[in-house]
Amino acid sequence: MEAMNRLLPVPDTSHANSARREVESVARSCGFSEPDIGRAALVALELATNVARHGGGGHLLVREVAAGDCKGLEITSIDSGPGMADVAHSLTDGVSTYGSAGAGLGAIRRQADEFDIHSQTGPAPGRGTAIFVRLWPGRRAPSETLALVGSVSVPKPDELVCGDGVAVVRAGSVVSLLVVDGLGHGVAAQQAAIAACDLFQKSLVGSTVTAAQKIHAGLRATRGAAIGIANVDLAAASITFCGIGNIAGLTAAGGQVRRFVSMNGIAGHTAGQIREFVYPCDGPGLVVVLHSDGIGTNWSLDRYPGLAARHPALIAAVLYRDGTRGRDDATVLVLRRAP
């Protein structure tokens, strides 16, 4: 099960050091060396300062990530400020709209092992800046040749745990994705989500229907959950999807957008017919999105020019920023074919 995000508010510059200390704590829990903790602290401070000064306030999304036995740190800043008209120019050292030395974005990019940015001007919705950074011990970033995957998973406000869950399994040319939304929120919902992710990772087979049936049977002792399973076969250019409950999803490729069909029910309790649907995903620019009902459904990638080509974690963060309902756990999982 992928780690949930810590949502760190940065309404003004007085909160920047608090965000830095939180990031340092997560970096230590990842087993980072002191030099790597220092890199994380610098990135967090610069991101938080930029959000406060240029974005009119915003948030940092922070979580552990893993590649095999190696733990890394992901930090993404989001704001709904005026955005940058020329991102490439703003990344140049010495460029500043605030009267500072203008080294902030350049310093972030130099310290990052993985970096991406999306910024949009004009009227809301969609306006603002999101910056994605991953840091790895010893600057040894893993490489992926088939598909990149990223997610955002944030608890309901005032909850300490998230009742949503995300799991990813790779097997050859197939990447299998799960988003689960435990019924309600809090600890009981989290327990259902963890159980679903464990069942998914231990017993996933080629059939999404069989995987859904195993999860449905295994959640009987829990509160139950909505689940969405997508097997993305990159070699065959097809996606098989099976959903129980209100997990929404779509695939976009070659200019075609196809929304997934999910069946009514609650995994672990009342599931009617469990069916899978097959969708073609041929053509350039493949993106797959799954999300829980903590994210509204009134969004479109067309609203964000250039976003579909960005890192999936950045896509997920922007969709979370503009789509979260703010009254439930909220999760977005994104896959994009590797360039």
C-alpha cells in the first residue's frame, strides 16, 4: 500500500520553517543521511517560501516513496496563485519577481533527483503552480522504462489516518492499479483499505474480476470499501477495468478519452454483478487516472494545457488541488507511459 501524503499548509512565509521541520522528520524516517536530510530541508524551505510569496499561500504534499528496498522522499507544492507565464525563464538563476536573488527554483531543481513543474495563468479553475520533487539516498534515482506512476492520498480534514488506499503491482508489460475507498473515514475505513491492498498485492491474477472477487470475499469482516482495479497492458495497448462502488477513472490516449464503468455495491458486503470492461489505449500520450469520491468528477485534462505530459505525481497533485471536496478522504492515482 502506498503511503498517504502529509498535507502541510503554508498560508504565509511564517509557516515555511514549520514545513521544513516536518520534511526533515520524514527524511529521517526514510533513513536519509545528514547530507540528504540537508537537501530535503533546503528543497522544503524553498518550495514553502515560493508558495507563500508567489502563490498567495498553498500547501506542500509530503510522503515516503519506495523503489524495492530503497525509501525516497516526495515533496510537491501546490498553489492557486497567478502562475508563471514563462516557466523556462522562471527556472533561470537570477530571475525573480519578488526582489530576491532569484535562486529558489534553480536551487530546487539542482537538489532534486526527480523534478517537474506545471504552471498555468489565466482565470480559475486551473490557474496556479505545482512543483514536484523526489529525493533518493545518495542521489541514486531509480529508472522506469515502461510507465511512470504517481499518486496523492490525503485524509479527511482533522483525521490522522486516511481511509483510502493505493496499490501498484508491475509484472512484465502489465501494470495493475488499485484505488480503494474504505466506507466512511477514520481507523475503521483505513483497516478496510489496508486489507484490500494486501489482498490485491498477494493474490492478483490476470483477471480483474477474479481479483475483485477475492477482495470482496476478504473484506467481509471489515467495514467494506469501494474498489477500482485497472490492468494496463502496455504491450497490447489495452486496459481491463473492474470496479465495485464509486471509484471513478478514465484513460486518455491519441486524443481519445474513455471513462471507466464501475458496478454498484460495496466490496465485502453487497456486490451485485462483478464485471470487467476492456478499453483500448493505443496512440500517443497514454494517461490513466483513478480517483476516490473525495475528488469531484467535474474535471477534464483539457482544462490544463500540457499537464498530461508531466510526471503522474504532478498530474495527481493538480487534480487533487482543484478537485478535492474537502470533506472526505481524497485520492488520485495516475499512470503515464514513460517517454
